[in-house]
Amino acid sequence: MNDKELYRQILGISGPWEVAKVDLNIEDEKVDIEIIYKSNKALCQECGTECDIYDHSGKRAWRHSNTCQMKTYLTCNIPRIKCKLHGLKTIKVPWSESSSRPTILFE
Ligand SMILES: [Zn+2]
């Protein structure tokens, strides 16, 4: 199992979400995990309609529970869809209840 597959399973990511990169920084004792969305379509959170990806909300980082004492961060440039009814919507990420603020599991 490679490190991407390991983190995919730890984070419970599936479907169009994929671990693109795992950067281990021994000096700073941290792990940066980059996640990408590999589809050009996503469901609207409000009405469940499949919509085209319109743009991206910009790269954001989330603090995740530590991996073996290493500070673990997820980064993702979350896609936004344009729903005919609801307009521009950031799609729901599988590792965070609300995509509007960072998840802090452990401090
Ligand atoms: Zn909608």
C-alpha cells in the first residue's frame, strides 16, 4: 500500500475525491495531504441535481488528527458548481461537516 492509498483509507475518501500528494516534512514534524476532486460534475447540496463544476473556491487547509505525532493538514481547492436553482455552491467535502470552516479534531 502506498502513502496515498493509506491516507485515502484513513480519511475515508472515495469516489471522485483522491489523494493527490502526501508531503512528509520531518523537520517541521508535519504531513501535508493534498486532495483533489477528479470529476467535472457534482451534486447540488440543496436539491441533489447533478451540475457542472463551474470554478474552484481556492485552496484551503484543514487540521486533521495527527498521524504518529506528526501535525497533519489536508489541503484542497474545492470545486464550486453552478446550480440553475441555487447558483454558485461550494461542494460538500467528505472530511468536513461544513465546508465553510476548518475542521479541528485535536488541538
Ligand atoms: Zn440546486
